[in-house]
Amino acid sequence: MSSSIQTEPSKESQVMLDTLKTAVADALEKKRRLGQYAVVWKNGKPVRIGADSIGVSDNKSKI
């Protein structure tokens, strides 16, 4: 029994990945047009992006 590492997704998987990327891009664009913020994962942490995120604390509370 031999196993090989597949470095590229199959055609079907690539279609699914492309569809997901398009859906996310559309949702983020809709939020931008509506003036809503979105939360994305960046550098291992959740980050708010968008018009409303300016001046929002980044969960670091000062006691």
C-alpha cells in the first residue's frame, strides 16, 4: 500500500474552494457597502475590519 501526498486540490475541490472565496468576497463587499464591520482572522487573532472598526479597542482591557 503506497500513499502519496497530493499538493494540488482535485478539480471538484478547486471549484468548491473558488465558490467559497467568491461567496466570502461578496459578503465582505456587502458589509463594506452597508457600513458594517467584519471580523476576520489575522496573525492568529480575530480582527475587526471596516468603517466601524476605527477607534475600537482590541480586547486589551486596562484594569
